[in-house]
Amino acid sequence: MAEEEPVAPEELLEQFARLKVTDVLFSTMSTVAQLGYAKLGEEARDLEQAQVAIESLRALLPVLEANAPEEIVRDYRQVVANLQLAYVEAAGG
């Protein structure tokens, strides 16, 4: 397996300049949702961390609403609702 060459600082700066904050937001929200679901599973159940995931997503939704297409916002609202329902089920309610 060949070693990868290190990325030059100038190239990193160029990549950051092209990066959109909204793209990072989408990625972050997806990761938080996946972690939230994982924390509701029987093997790694941690309701406190699942609640942190839910509240984090709810806090980011208004930012997303102001900066993303409606269909993406709708999808993330549905993710939050599904995660909340899964939380209630995992909590025994």
C-alpha cells in the first residue's frame, strides 16, 4: 500500500475556501442523528446522550430552515421526529 503524500498548506486553504458551512452543517446533523439512534440501541443505550442528540438537532433546525432548500429541511424535521419517537420507545414510554 503506497503512502499518501501530505497535503500542502496552500491546498488545504483552497479546499477550505471552497467549502460551504451549510455542507458541514448537513454532515454534522447527519452524524449527530446517527449517533442519537445508536445511543437508543439495546447494546449501547445511553438515553442522556440520545437526548443531547435530539436537542442539538432541534437547535440547528432554525439555522437550516433559513439556509437550505425546503425538501432538505423537511427531511431533517422528519429525522428529529423519528428520533424523538424512538427515544420515547427506548425509554419505555
